[in-house]
Amino acid sequence: MTMRSTKSTVTFSNPFTLPGYPGDLPAGDYEILVEEELLQGLSFEAYRRTATYLTVRGRGGHAGRTELRAISDSDLKAALSRDATTSETNNHSEAALFPQEDLK
């Protein structure tokens, strides 16, 4: 069975949570590791996702420690969507409190 792994980076602008894990994770850049296996018997090359992991770096007393947290693609998309909504809400709130003409 042929496997491949790909890495990408996602950015959270706000603290966030993931189902199945306690506590908030801080805002920042996180590496995503996706593992896929080659589907056999097809006339073209195709892969199926077998696992998705979020790389979480330790903080405080666990600095220097790295943890791979298994997550589903749908949980990752939901967390990113919540982050975008929160950022959009925060940006609109600031605009309402500090209109451009008052900043001049």
C-alpha cells in the first residue's frame, strides 16, 4: 500500500477549541499533516485521506514538546469557520466603535 503525507499551515486569529480535547488553544499558526493512501485497481491515480493531524506545540511547563492531535477534516473546517466569524465580528465591532472619520 502506497502512502503519502502532505503538510500545510493554517492560521487561527483567535483562541479556539477542538472536539475531544480539553481547553482552548492559542491563536497562531498550526501545521496540518494529512496522510493518504493510494487507491488500488483504478485506471488513474487517486488517494484517500486516512488521517489528519494538528501539530500543537507545548507551552508553559511543556515548552519544547510537540503533540500531533488527530482531528477530522470537518472539525478543522468548523474551527476555521468559527475563527473567521469571530474575526469578522471583532473587526465589525471595532469599526462601529471607531468609525474612519473619527480616526482622522
